[in-house]
Amino acid sequence: MNPISAFFTEHLIFVFFFYGLAFFVLGLALSFASRQTSEFRFVQAIKPLAVFGLLHGIHEWVEMFQMIAPQTGSDLSLPWINGIRLVLLAVSFLTLLVFGIVLLSPKGTPAPHKYAPVAMMVGVWAGAVWLVGAMLNPPIAELITLADVLARYLFGIPGALVGTWALMVQQKTFRERAMPQFGRDLVWCAAALFLYGVIGQVFVHPTPLVPSTIFNSQIFLQWFGVPVQLFRGALAIFFTFFMLRALRAFELENQQRLERANQAKLDAQAAALAAERRISHETERLNEELQMAVHELTLLLDLARLLVEPMDLRERLQLVAERIVQSIKYANAALIILRHSQDASPYVAVARGFAADPPDPRYEPAEELGHKCIASNLALCRHMDGAVIEFTLEDALQKQDCRKQQSATMMIALPLVAQNKNIGCVVLAAPVGRERLITVDEFALMIGIGQQVGLSIENARLYQDVQKREKTLADLLHQVVGAQEAERRRIARELHDATGQSLTAISLGLRGIEALLANDLPVSARQIRDLQTFGTEAIGELRRIIADLRPSQLDDLGLVAALRWYVSAFEKRRGITCEFVIDGDPGRLSSEYETVLFRIVQEAFTNVAKHSGASKVTVSLDTYPHNIILNIEDNGKGFDAKAMLSGENEYAGWGLMGIRERVLLLGGNYNIESSPGHGTEISICVPLTTEDQSVENKITAG
């Protein structure tokens, strides 16, 4: 034996001490590292590796104390102590195997699947120990030695190989996380563990078991000149050194996590400052928008208030134009152009801000632009370079083609819309020589005016029409009452002049007969015949008057029979050719419907008799599933229907207005076409409903 071999053999106790110390320190370090919070799976797997280091270190120290015991007079070679040492060795190698299995198993693998190989190997080891004991029947001390060798073969070598594989896999994870230095440390750990498990656990105590008969600790000492425990201890120190270096990855990870947290905090603070600045800017912008919205709303409310003031519409529009010019800094002149309600032709309702003497050069271009705006139903803007741009109010704020034009804007025309109909436009003109681009706020305000003022103007016009209509209805009521009184006077006069005289003559004749009966019978017979004639004439006159007031045919036979009788009687009485044409059979309508339609025809024939000078009148009644169309046409001298129905002549056309009111009571519509020298045609369409129309309390049938 050479001196080196002799030295280490004599001081083998120290080898065991440092051998056990290396593993014990490894176990302590790994125990503390396992408490770290980390994203690496390695921190979860090192718990069994820490147990391996602690148990294996204790195992080596137990063996060290067994070597020291003879020098102190103690005996630690008792079977139960050797049994404890064997259990420490076997369990330590099993935890090494568990370390590799945990690190290599996919995340979420059930525990039974992970630890089934460990349980199987424990069973194989126990069976092998039992089999060897049964076959060789050795003393207990030798059986423990045989079990030690089997534990190193069945637990130590596989555990070291699986642990080596797991460390090589983990070092790739470190490299992927930009920690290559720690990956290299794990490679050195894997190399040390491989040598420790494959070589260090092959050379065991000499036993009858193969291959310990060939590869054992004595052969190792002969081949390499040092005890195998020194080789194992050196590898343990080497493994512990590089494992402790690799554990610094958790410190770096914590440092990176802290840096990320600090950076996230700084980013959050920067984001908060940026958000605060954005909020401040947004608040300023919203305040500006709010001020503009308040200004716009105030203007629109003022315009709406002005348009419902109790004054003439033209005066109201003057105030509206003045308010618009005052509120929009861009413009100093405005035109309001409206459509006539009769023929929809445009006319300048109001001009504000245009000089009269000398004539303002902007007036004619503004009026022309307004007419184009009404014709196209689009907003228009004219620029200094002569360009005219069209756009819709709906797309104006998004596209803003007019405002983005490079040339200054001279004037802008905005359509006035109410109930989806174009009722006119408003034209705004910039001062001459001070034309400029329109700001966003001014443009938005103009668009708001174009979208809202039209409805206000239409409401004002409707209000004016309602007032005029109420006045017309009041006048019509006056005429109806007058007509009723005139009709009563006529009936009284007719009864007094015609029927009354006839009945008076009959009364006087009867007195004469009374006197004559006593003296002259032939004269009495002639007198009776005269009285009969007077009575017949009186009855006929009464029937005619009653028929004019309320024909019995209307109540007994319906509308068609009443109209046929009335047209025939009118022809006989007036000497005017009359024709009655019917298409379809309306059957019996409600009493109110029949009365109103009959009175319409009666009113029309009265107008024919009084005013038209016609020689022919045609009445047609067409019945459809949902409405009735009544048409009355004559070939008389005609009249100006537009002027008659416009209300300009305060008491003109009361008969036509009566017809109109009766038609409206039935929810229908009418059309009167007439011109001087071309006769008159009245067309009426009223709807048919399944329910009776309760209009009897709204009309005067007589």
C-alpha cells in the first residue's frame, strides 16, 4: 500500500466526517431554498433532494461514529444500529429518486402515478433481501450488509441516473430564462451526481452478490489508491458546491421580481401621471365643449322662444335672423328663405345685415345659393376660389369637407327640415373682405341651427295656421248660425206666404160654403172643388219644404236613393242638366256618414245654382273596400280656387269651407280644381270604417 493510500485509510474517519458534512450542508441549504417563492418547478422538487442530503449526511456520520466507537471502548456495531443506518441509506436514495421523478413528471400528474415506480422498487428491494436471506441464510450483520449493497444497486444507481436526467432538463429551463450561468452549475451538479451514483455506488462492500464480488471497495482501493469513500466524499463536496451556486438563481429571480415590481410601480406612477394629465386635458376639453353646448343650447332656446312669440311670423323671423347673426362671429348677414305652403316655391322671408343702398354685392349670390340649397336639399358652402361644396347635415360634423377647404368661406346655406320635409334654408354670409375659415365650434353651431331651427319655424307656421283656422272656424260657426236663422226665416216666410195663404183661403172658403149650403147648392160644389185644389197645392208645398230640410229617402232608402232623388229634383227645379253616376254599391252607411255626404252634394249644388251659371252638372259616387270617392263636376264659369281657399278674402268661399270642414270631420281629404272659364271639379275621398263615426254632435246637418 502506497503512502497516500495508507494516509487516507488511517484517516478515513475524517473522510466520513467531511463526506457527511457536505451532504448535510446541502440538505440544510436546500431546505431553506425550498421556502422560496419561485416560478421554477425546481423549487418544488428540491424538497426531496434536501431530505436526501440530510439523511445521507446522517448516514455517513453514523458510519463514522461506528468507526470511532472501538477507540473509545464503545460498541456501535449492534444489529439495531446497523438497521437504522440501513434505513437511512435506503430512504435517502429513495428521496433522490423522488426528486428526479417530481422534476420530470408533467404538471398536474396525479400523485399515485408519480410514486408508483418508487413503491414498486421498494417491493423489489424487499423481495431481493428476503430471497438472499433465504438462499444464503447469513448472520444478521452480513444480511444487513447484503441489504446495504442491494439498496445501492436498486435505489442509489437508479436514483442518481433519474436525478441526473432531471438536472439536465432543468438546466435548459435556466437557459431559456436567460440564466445560462446557473444552467452550467446544474450541468456540473448532474456530472457529479452521475459519477457519485454510477461509480460510487458500484464499488460497495465485498459480498457474495454479483457484481460486488468483482467491483467492491477493496478493488477500488487497489485500482485508484484511495478509498471509495474519499471518491464519494469528493463528489459530494463537488455536488454541494455547484448546487449552492445554482441556488443563487432564486436570489436573482427575487431580485428580478423586485426590479419588475419596482418597474411596474414606476410604470404605474408614470401611467397615473399620464392619466392625470389626460384627465386634466379631457376636463379642459369637456369644459370647452360644455361651454359651447351651453352657448348652442341657449341660442336654440332663444330662437325657439322667439318663434312662438305672439307676433307676426315675419317679425319673429326678423328677430331670429338678428339673434343668429349676433351669436355667430363668422357671419354678419343672414337670409331666411322659406317655401310657400301652396306651391312650395321659395321666397325670401327675412334678410338681415345686407346693405340696401348701395345694394349689397352678397345678396344675389346668397339668394342663389339658398335656392340651390332648397332644390338639392343639401347644405352648401361657397368659397373665395369659386368652389361650391355640397354636404348633408348628418355627415357634416364627421367629414367637415366645407371647413377643411383651403380657400376662405364666403357664405354657407343650411337646409331647414321639419318632419322630413324641406321647408326652406338659412344662408349666412361673412363680411366682405373679412372672409376666413370656419372654426370647429362655429361649424358645429351652424349645423345645430340647421337641424333645429327648421322645426321651430314649422311649429311657428303651424301655430299661425291653427290660429287662422280657429278664426276661420269661428267665422264659419257665425255663418252656420246665420244660415240656420236665414233658413228658419225662409221656412217661416214660405209657410206664411204660400202654405199660410192657401190654408187661409181654405178657411174662408169653408165659411162661404157654410153660408151657401143653405141657399145655393151648385155654387157650393164649385167652391168645394176650388178648396180641394188649394189644399192639394198646400200639401205639395209642405212636402217640398220638408224634402229640402230633410229628405225622407235619406232615412228610409239610404244615400244613393237620396242623391238620385235630389239630383233629379234639382234638374227639374233649376232647368240644369244633371247626371248621377254610381260605381259599386256602398249599401247603408252610418247615419252620420250619409248625412254629411248628402249635405256636401247639397252645398255644391247650391253653389252651382248661385254662382256657376253651369248648364250641366255630373255627380259620381265610387265605392271601394276601404273608402268612398265623391266627385262633383260642372261646366260653369269657374273661379280662382287658390285665392278663394287661401283665406285672404275673409268671407269668401264659405260654402267651399263648409264642404272642407265636413270632409275633415269624416277624416277624409278633398281637392277643388277650378279656374276662371273652365268650370269646377270637387273630389272628395272619405275612409270607410267598421265602427260608426261619432260626428253627429260635431256637425250641423240642417
